[in-house]
Amino acid sequence: MKPLGKTLLISLISLLFISCSNDQPVHQKKQEAPITFTQDEQEFEIIYMYDEMKEYISSVREKSGSSNETVYIDQVFEPFKELSDMEGFSLAYPFEHTNDLDKLEETIADLIRDKDSTDQIIKEALIKSAKQLPGDNKKIFILPANPEDTFTVEEMGGVEGIVLAENVIVLKLSASFDKDILKYTVAHEYNHAIEGESNEGMMHNILGAVVMEGKADVFASSLYPQIEVPWKEPMNAETKEKIVKELMEIGDTGDPRLYLGLRSGNPSKGIPQWANYKIGFEIVQSYIEKHPEVSIGKWTSMNEHEIIAGSDYTEITAHDE
């Protein structure tokens, strides 16, 4: 899971990433059949895009005169839009081309060798999540991570994810991804997707995004309490106070740069890296402790103001009353 991309307000991503379009036809080639299964009546598809990425590598190496980005759009992004039924989606994170083709090719080869194991991990995590929180059908797309993205490998267990729509989850994997982190990430992203089915206002401002991340981490932690992730390290009272103060100042805004400040940290203000995850988890966990009778489905669908009002952090929105 990559905080830089996924945790941004989806409606504001265009402010940080350049949108592109392409009118070239999608190459007609045989697509590897997706892995399909059901949990009760909920249907899942796991769709690997390794073949499309290999085609991208081959086409770039042919030196056709097109830029790497143009080839990537044609060979990878356009097929994704068709398979996901997201025809109106413009090129943005998590779709990005790379110039390190040799490393990308090595990554794909390693991932293909471990594909059966990856299938099982993702499938089991989805079934476990759906048993606790059933919802609509989901498509999960798997891509190799950009080899130039060292942050994902070094700090995020080689896994990053994003929910692009309530029924579309994208996972990007490095060759050396941590299997436990993948389980956790699948559950985390699944919670986001389920929230998207009912809480349309969840990503309209920074505070909504913070609470959204808190819900997903509480959900994933409830399924995998033994898995430790770096963004959930406990905070002392002073640090919590500083993050709460920052949220009181910026929470109602939709500026992605301010949100990235929470994600990246701000030492001058005493705000640690991943502050959005840390305080979001604390807010949602405190709500659940105060309201144990509320079901997972109910608190997942609640808006941020309802959650905060029933938590130990009511001061964050006290000025709104």
C-alpha cells in the first residue's frame, strides 16, 4: 500500500499527476483468463496484466519512434480501461511507465514464478474480508511495481494499492513483496471499496480521507492482528495533540499538498510520517471502543463527522458545531 497515491483524495489526484489521453487502438491479443471465484453471491475477478507489461517492454525495444509513455498508454493503460469498464479514466497514479525495462522484465519474471502463491494469498484475503464485510462484485488488477519506485520496496513491503472505483482495486507488486503486507493491503483496500459503495462523500476533504484510512486500517488489523505495518506505530500524547491541532486547521480543505504534508510528515510542526494513518486509526478505534454495538458495515459507511463525534477526538470538529 502506497500512501503517496492511494491515500490522496481521489477527486484531487489530477492536481498532482498529469492526465493524458490517447486515441490509438488497443492491440487485439489474447488476454490471460482472470481468476474468478465467489463468496456467497459476491463475485471476484483477479486480473493479471503481466502480459500487457511484457508487450510494453517489447514494443519500446522495437524503437518504433513513440515515447515510452505513448507505448505504455497503448499497451497497458487502454487495455486496463477496457477490462475495468473505466473508459473515462485518464492516465494517473498508479499507472506509470518506466525507462528501466531490464529491471521491469526481471520483476515480471519473478512475479510470474510466484503467481500461484500470489493467487492464493489474494484470494484468501478477499474471502476473509468478504465474510466480515460483504458487498458488491470486485475486480482486482495486478501489475508489477515500477522498478524506479524504491520507496515501495524499502518502506512498504513491496506492495502498493489504490481503489479507483467501488468495484476496481489495483495492486502493484515488487518481486520481493512481503506476503503478510499483501494480505493486509488486500483487506485495507477492500474496506475502501466497500465504503465507496455507500459513502459518496468520503473523499471530499482531508478529514474525510484521514477517517477513511482509519477505517481501512482498523478493518485490516481486525482480520490480521499479528501483522505489523510501519504506519501504525503508536504515538505519544504530545504527538497526537500536534496532529489533532493540524487537522483542526486543515481538515475541511481539499488541498492535496496539505494532505501530503500529513503523509510525509512535517518535523518543524512535530508531525511524523504517516500522520494521516496514525491519527485516522486512533479516531476510528476510539469510536468502535465507545460503540461496540455498531456493526462493521455500519461504521464503514458512516461519514467522518459521525465517526469523530462518537470518538475521543471530538475537538477536531468542535468548531463546526
